[in-house]
Amino acid sequence: MKDLGSLNYFLGLEVTTTETGLFLSQAQYASDILRKVGLEDCKPSSSPSSAKVPLDPTDPLFLDVQLFRSLVGSLQYLTLTRLDISFPVNVVCQHMHQPKMSHYGAVKRILRYIKGTITQGLHFTAGSVALTAFVDADWVGDPVDRRSTTGYAIFLGSNLVSWCAKKQHTVARSSTEAEYRAMAHTAADLVWIQQLLTELKVPISPPHVLWCDNRFAIALANNPVFHARTKHIELDYHFIREQVLAK
């Protein structure tokens, strides 16, 4: 082994040392993706996706499936430092088996957004080691199978360390159920991060804070009474309930 000095570039990840901490970005990696599809001089987009994507059964298939999968895979790796594209990338990932022209158009829109925000990244600074999480879910947000999508962001002090945009495995029959399952998934990640920090000898202890904007889901996590109408989410209920009791 030999000391290569301070880290500045590794597997597409650029690390810049600043006066207040570290700045992580993937500007060069993003530029390579744009160059791959000839969009290095494209007009930037102000947002990575459209709020509503029309469903057209007659939309033709995108024939270059290999290109589509390659681009989506590259965008997945780009989410290492780009939280802002996690959700639209998750959406296009769901169509890798049979992409259509509209799906490729969604990928190009993400790339145009990246063109205008290519220097963005994550900034890490020294400070508190308290864990704080923010969680939300879009109830029946997918227009095809009506499943909800869980979204959360976990901070270690003021530093963003974990995030997720993932479709739930089952259809939620209420917004409370969708938010509650999202809380359970986030709580599981919080527990995992705490265990990791403990193994790394980082002094950290509960309570951790989990923010949710659904008061019914919050009440369900704090209420020891198991309601009959929530039996279908029993497994998640017991998990999040145990974490609340453990503070």
C-alpha cells in the first residue's frame, strides 16, 4: 500500500476540500453522460420531470433498449450526489424492460436538467451527530398500478447522508397507510445508520427525530391500541411501534 495523498477523484466522484468542510460532486461524470448522447450543448431544463406524464397506449417503443438501460444505469450512479433527481430516475427505472419513446423523452429531460445544474453536489461540514429524518409518500401516485412512492431524507447533523425514492410493494388503501409504511421504512434505515455509526465508534445515541406530515400516521405510531382497520399493516406497525417505545 502507498499513500496517494488527499482524495480528490475516485470512480467519478469529485471531492473538493473547502474552508468549512468537503464538497462532493460528479460534474465530470455528468458531462460524460451528456457527451455520450450528444446533449453537451443542449438547452437546460428548469426541472428534472413533468408533474403529469400523459398515458398513451399507442406510444411507440424505443428501439435502442441498450442505450436506454445504459443511460438509466448511469443516472442511478449520478444520484450518489444528486438527491434532486432521485424520484424521476426511480420512475424511468421502472420501464427498463420495455421502454417507450415517452420514457426516453423523460430521460432526456433529466439530462437537460443536469446540464443546467451540473456543478451541484453535497456539502459536508463538521457539527452535530444527531440523526434527523424527513419522510413523505405520494398516495396512489403511480397512474398505472396505483402504488405509492416512499421518499425520505436522513441528516447527520446538517449533512445529508441517506435518501430514497422507492415505490411501495403494495397498494395503500389510505393516505395514512402509505405514510405509515414510509415511516417504517425510514425508521429501519435510521436504525441501520445508528448501528453503522456505533461500529465506527461514533458516539451517538437516541432519540432520533422522524418528521412526518400525516397526523394520523403519527398517532398510529404512538397509540398502543391496535385498531382493527390496521391489521393489514401489522408487521410494519409492530416495528415502528417498538422504535417509538425505544425512543
